[in-house]
Amino acid sequence: MFINGESVDSVSGERMEVRDPATGEVVGTAPKGTAEDARRAIDAAEAAFEPWSETTADERAKFLFKAEELVHAAHSELALLLSREQGKPVSEAMTEIEHFMHGLGFYAALASKVRGDYVPLPNFPNKGAYGMVLRRPIGVCVGISPWNFPITLTGTKIGPALAGGNTIVVKPASSTPLTATRVVELLNQSGLPKGVLNIVTGPGGTAGEELISNPKVRRVAFTGETKTGRHIMEVAGRDFKRVTLELGGSDPMIVCDDADLDRAATMASVGRFYNCGQACLAIKRLYVFEAVYDQFVEKLLGKVKRLKIGVGTEKDTRIGPLHNDAQRREVQEQVEDALARGGKILAGGKQASGFKTTHFYEPTLVVDVPHDARIVQEEVFGPALPIFRVKDIDEAVRLANSSIYGLGSSIWTRDLAKANKAAMKIQAGVTWINSLHYGYDELPFGGVKQSGIGREHGPEALDYYFEPKSVVYAGLM
Ligand code: NDP
């Protein structure tokens, strides 16, 4: 762990093993932090808060730019470690580290662009009365991230928190603590004052519970499962901590009859199967217009059959293992439920054999599934995709909206009027038109319905790391 400017072990001395999902080999160990360790980190962040909040935005930006450079120098080393502890192909791990760096640079640049408001107050008894709305840092923040994108999703918390003058304690998932700890250590080498950025590793049920319930913490940013998010909101809500939640998704992709079918098929394959399908914003339901259904599905099938399953560190691997066996079993059960309800397999549909662990699953396409099947109504966090025929855009949007989730969505068409209509009607935090998420930082990202509350990315994310403070000048006496 990294607390108060130093690399430390847990108070108990206990450690957790981290295993490579592809081989089962131990990649390393990390301290098994407890509530006591979390308290140490929170106390350090609290002590560091006041002086850090008084630094200028330029000073904070300098640290973040320097941190970006340090991560850049360790890019390949970090990507390899990330691939080994998470399971993703090294090329995807390289991209993840790039997104992380881009985010640091984005918030470094934004730190000095923060503006407040000047508001005349004409109904005051004195002339010239006005108010100012300042944006003040909140205090000690906590960032909790999942195992699917351990680095980017830690970065979405660190960048805006530090740029805004807050201090932070982050906690990665217990199965992916290694790269995140190394990154926090590197970031601290930028000369950050001690206690400004800390990392605690350890189980959510102990270290995590302390982070979300400790009264010194004023803000919790969480990415993970909807169920965990509900619990975090309840606990953090007891003393009204500021909370943002980035939760599960079941993103619909709509392919219209006038779409560029080749490109749409390529992107459907990428959008569903990168990170072995374990992405909140992966395409999880595909709605294709009847007129082009057969043609499109054939193209997609050709691409999916060429995806090479393998160990993440092997050069031509496109699909690595699922992160753990429970996750593989869950996807398998969701596919089996679809088949029991009349669904048919076009590709995949079973565990991939010939590997050292049971975590591999073939990229799977399923058709003729009723819309109330588990594979449609639940989040499928793995490489399986149900495909549906739709007659027109109204039916596609209606089905797209029949989900408890509302994170991402996409529409593929050459007709911008149709695309705009769908973008207005789809219940989601974002609609991509002939596109998917490319890891940009410029726009806010987050969910509606049970996909979460609040936004990460974009200048908007900074708003969640400030409290608006009104200061009133009474005017001329
Ligand atoms: P979890 O919710 O299981 O865990 C996420 C993090 O929360 C981990 O660090 C975990 O620690 C911690 N945690 C668990 N219980 C508690 C607790 N009681 N108090 C505090 N912290 C706790 O999610 P997964 O790791 O399984 O990640 C997959 C999920 O993340 C999917 O549902 C996916 O959709 C979602 N996600 C959402 C994104 C978005 O932007 N909307 C982006 C990416 C993923 P530990 O590991 O020790 O249990």
C-alpha cells in the first residue's frame, strides 16, 4: 500500500495472493488491509488536505503533468503487469494505461480553467450588492474501483480529485491491486506532498467498509456492480457524503438498414468482445433492422470466428480469459438460460478448452432469444451477445429502453435525422452515432436508471469534486 508518502505493509502483516487468470500462477502479493489500515490512510489524507487545498491550480497541474510523464516512462512495464493480473491482452493493457495518462493530462490542464460566478443582487437594501459563487474543494475523497479496468477507473477519480484541491484514498479490487499500487507509487514520485494520494489494498468488506463509513471522508466515487453501489450509497448516505456511482450496463446497439454494415459489424465485434466482454459499456444487446439482418449477421459471424482466444501476454491474442471462474460460470449460465428458452447458438456457446485455467469462454452469438431471458435483462459481463431482428427504429428504441440499465447505447445509420431522434429517445447516459467509446476524456460519462448517479470524465467530473460556496457582499452602506 502507499500511505502518507511511504510504501507500507498492512498493520496485521497479512497479504493477499494475486493470480494470473490465464495460468493460475501467482503474479504477486499485496497487503490485506483492514479497517485500521484504511483509517491510517484517511488520517493521512485529512492531515494533507488543508495545505494541498491552498496550493495554486498551477502547482497542482505541475504535479499531475509530472505524474503523467512518470507513468509514460513505465508504460510497457505497467501494461505487462496489468495484463498478468487482470488477464487482458497486453495491447489492451497498453491502451488502458494511455487512457489513464490522457486523463491525468486532461485534468492537469483543466485545473487552472475553473471559474466561479459573479451575481448582482438587485433586491438588497443597499446599492451594489453582489454574490460570488466560489468552487471549494470538498476534503478527503475515496475512490473505489473494480477489476475490469483497474487503472483507467482509478484515474477517473484521482485526476479530478487532485486537480480540484482534494486529497484522496483509492482502493482497487482485491484481485487487481498490483498495477494500481505501482501507479500510485509512481504518481507520488512527482513530488506530491505526502498524504495527498494514498492507496489501500484489502477486501471491500473490511477496508472498503471503513472507507465508505468513516466520518472524515466527505466524498465517495465508486465504480463497480449495481448491488455494491446500492450498499455504498446507503452506508455513505448516513452522514451525507457526496457519492457518485458508475455501475452496470446493458448497452444496446441499433443497426439500421442504411448503415455501413462492414464498419458496424467490425465495431460490434470490437465493442462486445474487447476485455473479454467485461466492460460496463460493452455492447450487450444487438438490434438489427429486418431488411439487413441476414447480411449483417453473416458479416459479424465471420469476424467473431476469427477472434483468437489466448493468454493475454501472447502477441496475437484478441480474447483473454475471464477474470475469474465465477464470472465464466455466470456467463455460461446466462447462455444456457437463453438456450433453454428457445435461443440458438450461432458461434461459441461453451468454455474454451486447452488452457491451464477454466476461465476461458468462446466468443458467443445467440439468436431467437425471448426478451425476458437472463442474457437480455441482466448485465452479461463476458463474451456473449444476443441478436434481435427489429422492423423499424421505433421498435428498436422501445426494446433498447426495456432494461433496468441506461449507460451507453449506439445507433448505426447514414440518416442523421433518424440518429438524432434515437439519441433523444434512448434512455442512456450516452448515445454514440456510428461510433463507440474510444477512451476520450472530453465528455461526461455515466448512467441513468440503475447504471448510476453522477458523471466521470469531462469538465463536468470536476464539479463533483467541488462544493459551490456563496459569498455575499452587502453593497454600499
Ligand atoms: P464490485 O462491485 O464487486 O467491486 C468493485 C469494488 O468495490 C472493489 O474494489 C471491491 O473490493 C469494492 N467493494 C466491494 N464491497 C465493498 C464494500 N462493502 N465497501 C466498499 N467497497 C467494496 O465490482 P466488480 O469488481 O465485480 O466489477 C464489475 C462491475 O463493475 C460490473 O457490474 C461493471 O458493469 C461495473 N463497472 C461499471 C463501470 C461504469 O463506468 N459504469 C465501468 C466498469 C465496471 P473487493 O475487490 O475487495 O471486493
